[in-house]
Amino acid sequence: MTKGAPNTKDTVPKDFHLTHGRVSSCKDGIIETEGLLNAPAGEIVELVGKDVKGIVINAGTAPVKILVLKWADGVTVDSDDFIRRRGFLDNGRGWNAITR
């Protein structure tokens, strides 16, 4: 089980799908997710426990689509991987939000 992710439906906070999501597919550098319901376009997200970061490219529609910006060598993105919101590039962290 991925660290930081709930392991049963009973332990999922009711706002979990607002701040987190699950990968439903990944093709050609675009990740589609279930969840992340209030993530606005332009927000940085990351896969929990993996060195993959991206930016939300659509908002208010399901599935939320994410453009991968950083993908470490040898890392795979699988269905059901957890993804979480990390903030915006214009919040003073700039490029460091992606490259860390």
C-alpha cells in the first residue's frame, strides 16, 4: 500500500476526493484521474511515493487531466496510484515546486 493513502473505504476522509485522486489511465504524458474534484487548472500535483509531478490542465470536468512535467527514470505510473495536490507555481516556490 502506498504511504499516506487510505487502505479501506472506512478510513477515507469525506473530503479525500477533493484533495487527492487515483490514476485511472496514463497515455502519452497525460494522466487521467478520479478525484481531485476541486483542483483548478494550473495547480501542481504529484504521485504519492513516486517522483512524478504534473500540472492540472482542465478543471471542473471529470476526469481531471494532468500533464506530466517531471518523470524520473524507471518510474511507472499505474492505475490506482494515488495523486495529491501541491499548490501553484506562483506561490513563491516557482520551479522548485516541480524539481524537488
